[in-house]
Amino acid sequence: MTTFDARLASYSSPLLSLFRIIAGLMFALHGSMKLFGWPIGEAVPVGTWPFWWAGIIELVGGLLITVGLFTRIAAFIASGEMAVAYFWMHWPPLDGPPASFWPMENGGEVVLLYCFGFLAIAALGAGAWSVDARRRGGMGRSAPGRVVSGTAAPAGYATGAPVRRGGLFNRFRR
């Protein structure tokens, strides 16, 4: 009999992929709105600092994250952009007009969610449904001992076999 936790763990890679696809698509739509005025709004003039450049990062990064190509670096850059956006535009502690610290009041909730969501994607990877997974060796296949599901547990935990942990002094043990 499987536990609820083990049953949900079997869905971690597909759900990570679904989260990545939705977050990347929404981020790309933010970029297309800034650059082209699509699907709603008006486009900002070409070269306008910082909004046009942020739109480039959002569109290109969002598309890369959506398809799962160079996912970790694209998500890390997108996370950094959102951190800069929060500290520069929503809660400027060093420069700009005084604003509230609280994200609910300064309009930075979505920015913080994107920031930490993309940071999680950068740390966990793209999941099974991605171009990165195909480039790595196929959907659902991975190198022995490599965990693709998005968890940090060594591969032996899934089978129940004892896991020998490597450590700093592992090479000196006989």
C-alpha cells in the first residue's frame, strides 16, 4: 500500500513541468504586452529604460522557460529581474519615493511570486516535459542516480535501498 506522500511524489515531475509552462507563458505575455501591446495595453517606445528592456527579458526568458530550453539559466535571470523590479519599483529602500514595505500595499505581490517561483525552477530544473529533458537523453530517462522529479532526495530513497551518502571526507574512507 502506498502512502499519500508517495503517491503525490510520483507526480512531482509532471507538476513541476506544468508549473514551469504556466509561469513561463504568463511571463512571456507580460513581455509581449510591453513590447507589442498584445494581448492588452499599449507598447512602450523602443529602447525606453527600463521597461522596454524588461520586456525583452520577459518575452525571451518566458518563452525559453515555457518550452524548457536552457531553463535553469533563463529562470535565474528572470528571478533576478523580478528581484530588481521589486526593490527598484515597488519598495525602493535606497532611491525613489517612500513606499510601504508590505507587498500587498506596494503592488509587489506578483513580482515576488515570480521572483521566488523562477528561483525554484532554477534550483529544481525543468521537469520531464521539456526540451532540456529531451536533450539530456529522453523523456523520463536520466543518468543513474540522477533525480529528475524535482526532489533533492538521492535516487535510492525511491526504491527503499540504503543510500550511501558522499561527503567531504568520503574519499579518505577505506
